Amino acid sequence: RFLKQRDSSWKVLGFRSRTLLCYFGELRLRRRLYEHKETGETRFFVDEALGLPPKERWSPKLKRIATRFAMSLTYGETAELLGCWGVHISKQSIWKMVQHVGDAAIEQADERHRQVYEEGSVPDGQRQIRRLRIESDGTFIKLQRSKQKQAELKLFGVYEGRRKAARHEAVLKNRRLFGTLQPADRAWEECV
């Protein structure tokens, strides 16, 4: 399809293979590499259409599943659990996935922060609430392979209020939890 629909300024250089690790196992793709006749830029249109980042071995869905598991389990336990599904991946690869996802989340947070606090752009809200409650606390953690010996992990609990769940129990409405190592001012800005 891409071959027929491509702009005439792109020529086919040939085929390249790529192995992608998916939640159902390995998938081997054979796709065309295109080169722009004037600029020399090369692209895989199939990868772009499928939303596959360059030079990554994992499918986006496997990355989401693995990082979600790694939020509650150790990297080794996550690798073992994925192995039960037939996806054999090392705990070091799980760690790399978490780093990729974390770096992307930091970039998104930095961009949102820039838009709001530097450009003054107010994001569209999904709904308005009368009162937002925020509770915060912090704890110091030791850092590894860092010039700093320790850092404060700032923790935030954000919710709209309480509702009764049982006779003597209350449940927080729309509770969200956040944690960050950012400086205090930046941490509060991200929380809100």
C-alpha cells in the first residue's frame, strides 16, 4: 500500500528485517526502507504507520504491560510473569523499558510545565470541582551512583473529598497518588 501511495520523491532502497517482541511472542517484520531523493533522509513508512519507535525491540503494548507490572512487582518477578505468557525477557530488559517510559513521562511533564508556567497556557479541564484536597509528605531515600547521597521523595495524595463506604469507613473520591524527586516548588506545580 505504501509503495503505491508514496510521494515520487521517495525511492525504495530495499528491504530490512526487524524482530519485535510482543506480548504474544516474537514478531519478525520485513519492510521497505525508503530514501528521499533530494535530502537523503531514510524512513520506514510501515514502522511509522504502526507507531513503532525506531531502534526499539518491544512493541508499545508489551512496554505498557511490562511497566505496569513493574510498578507493583520487582523486575525479576515481572520477567517471570511475562515468561508464563511465553514472552522471555530478562529483568535487565524490564529495567530498560521502565527507563524508556520514565524518560518519556519526564519529557511530557517538562513540556506541560513549560506550557502552563512559562507560556501561561491553561489546559482544558475535563470537569470542574468545588474543592480539591491535597495531602503531602516526604521521606529521604539513599541514592545509588549519584553525586548526592540522598534525596527527598515527595509524595502527594490528591482527592475531591470523602464519601461513606461502610458504617464507620470513608473512601476518598477520585483519589490520585503522585511521587517525585523534583524540588518542592516544582513538585507542587506538577501535583496541581
